[in-house]
Amino acid sequence: MIYEMRNYRCVPMRLPALLARFQNVTLALWEKHGIRQAGFFTTVIGESNNELIYFLAWESMAEREQKWTKFMNDPEWVAKRAESEKDGPILANVTSQLLAPTAFSSVK
């Protein structure tokens, strides 16, 4: 199992729009494509309170490539993403890291 940590830094004042998009659109589309989330987090104390950090669980890099590509090209996702940004862009920056658990991790 590998985990992907994604960090979405929002344009100021747009975090609520991002959270709504995940709750109302993205999660259902992920389910459709078999994408498994492993947790979502916002910052209470830290560098920025305009961030959403979340983790995805993948069986392999091949699974990630196949499912993520299908999701990103899903016409429903493309349309809903554009609709959610009708008042302007939501994201200022996106970073992603692919992580492997250590032998002593409680997560496998």
C-alpha cells in the first residue's frame, strides 16, 4: 500500500468553496472511480489556514495512474470543477507526495 498526501493551498477566502466541492461532488466521483480516501485535514495552528491536506490510499502506482487519470478526465468532474470556479479560481497551489509506510508504522 502506498499513500498519497495532497496539499491544496487555496486562494484567500476560497477554502469553504473547496470543502463544499469535496463534500458535494468529488467524494461521489471518487467512489465511482474506486479512489479510497484515508483522511482530510484543515490547519488549526500552523503556517496557513487556507489549506486542505488529504491522503489517498493506493494498492500500487499503476492503480493510482489508472484511477486518477480516469477521474481527472471524467466529463462530470470537468464540468463540476468548472462550475465550482465560476466565481474565480479556488486553488493557488497543489502539491503531492507519494509515501510508503515504514516497517514499524501502525498503517500498512
